[in-house]
Amino acid sequence: MPETTDIARELQQLEAALRQLEAEYNMYFAGRLPRPPVESRARVLALTRKIDNLRITNYAERFRFTTLQSRFQTFVDLWDRGLRAREEGRAGPFAPRSPAAPKGRPEARVLHVASFREPGSEMEKLHELYDRLAEARRTVGEEAVPFHKFADLVKNQVKKLKEQGSPEVAFRVAVKDGKVNFTARGMKEPNEED
């Protein structure tokens, strides 16, 4: 009977191989790979079958394996639908969506909003805002800025807008036309009139 650590190691390998396979399929459907990653898929399938034949007595490891197995099967179904659609010459689940004809200015998709009075004492919110901005930049293919530069930018914007009479500053992370927008806006006190 295999040791628990051996099973955990096998599960880690399966999880890593599944992540790699998912990335390869994404690259294939995006046109960056010339053919589907059949060999990688066969390796993940073989690893899944190997682990399935083991006797897993630990419930947590059994649950983890079942989850990975289910995830793999869901991906297989999705990939097969995409391949079938591509062979038949139709738009499949991976075809780029053509946006509806925009009326006027296209709207930005807001991903995160955070407001600050004193960024130095609101580090948790600052880190969350940074994480959301970095994730948005990675999604559109841009590099994330270093945290210290980001923190300085936020502190400077809060200071500048406070000097102009805004007690609180709201920062917004949005994506518009495939580009990340990061904006700051001074907020008024709730009892102030427009």
C-alpha cells in the first residue's frame, strides 16, 4: 500500500500536469501552438488512471483526487467541443467573442474600487487593490508594476487630492478596449452639496 506522502506527491504532480495541459490548450486555441497537446493530455490521463488504481484511504486526499479528476473531465469535454467546432468550421467555446456594435462610447468593465483616507494605515486594502491591478495587467498582457512604486503612487494621489479638499480618494481598476485603466477621484463628504 502506498504511503500517504507518496499519494500526496502524485496528486501534486497531477495538479501541476493539469495546469500545464490547460495552459497548452489555451495556447493552442489562441493560435500560439500549431497542434493540440495530445501527448500532454495522454500523460495526464495516464497519471489519473495510475492514481485511480491506488487505494487512497485518506478522505482529504480522496476528495482532492476526485476534484482533480472531475476538473480534468470537464476540461476534456470543453476541449473536445472546441476541437469539433474548429473542424466543422463554426465558432466554438474558444472563438473570440465579437462585441455588439457599441452605441457611443464603449463602457469600461470595472474590476475593483477602493477608497482611502490614509493609505499607510490601510495596508490590507492597498494590497488588495494592488493584487487586482496586477491581475488585470497580466490578463491584458502587461507587466505588473512593483508594489513600492504602486504604493507611492497611491499615497501621492491621496495627498494631492486631499490638498484639493477631498477627505477620501477612490481608486478604480477597469478594463476598456483591452487596456487597463487605473483612476483616482476625490470623494466629497456625504453631507456636502454638489
